[in-house]
Amino acid sequence: MNPHVIIYTDGGASPNPGIGGWAAILYSQKHEAKREISGGELNTTNNRMEITAAIKALEALKTPCDVDLYTDSAYLCNTFEKKWIVKWQKNKWKSSTGEVLNRDLWEILLKLTKIHNVSWHHVKGHADDELNNRCDELVQRAREELR
């Protein structure tokens, strides 16, 4: 049985594109352990930071895990929940509007989802979810550190 981990992620850039930040909180109920990670990039987009947050969180896991990943990014969540990524691969990384953006990151994330059993959950951003709000604070701090 794989360890169970709860992950909250967030990412953003301002302006978009602009200075970006990403953050994740990893929590193991079994071990009552919580870890916060974050970082940033100078010239990026909101979507790239949202995807990067999920990548960095999953890369931080040392063994295959069962993961409940919470994000306020519908784009990130729907890519897996609505199987957009399956369609993109089938269509040689093309969507109905052209080339799939952020393909480099999607390919990394796809590999990580083959290691970890990820259940995707969409949460409302800037609402009353304590861990989502904490991720947003970490994103803002990461962006400020780059200024």
C-alpha cells in the first residue's frame, strides 16, 4: 500500500506574463508531517506556474504515493480529470486551437502521474480554504523575492 499524501498547489504571475511564483504544501496525515515548498521565475505565465507547482510537489515525494492534489487551477485539474491530456497526445500535442501550450511541462507532469496515483481536486481560489490561501501567500512571497 502506497503512502497517502495531501498536496495543495498554487501558482501565478503578475503581470501575466511576468514575474511568477509557485508553491505547494505536502501533508501526511499518518505522520502528521507538513512541508511547504515554493519558488519563482522572472518571465513566465500563470498557467506555467500552476503546472510547475504540481510538478515540484510530486517530484518532492521520495516513493510512489497515493496523492489527493488540490488546486484552484481549472486548467490544471481539467487537463487530467477531463482527459484533455489523452486527447492532446492522440492528436500529436495539438488542441482545437492549435499547438498545446506548455507541452514541456505537461510531459514532465504526465511522467510523474505514472509514478504516483493522483486524484485531482478543484478548489475555489481566494476563498475560505486555509491551505489554498497559504499556498497563495507562498506564491506572493516567492514573487517578491525575485523583485
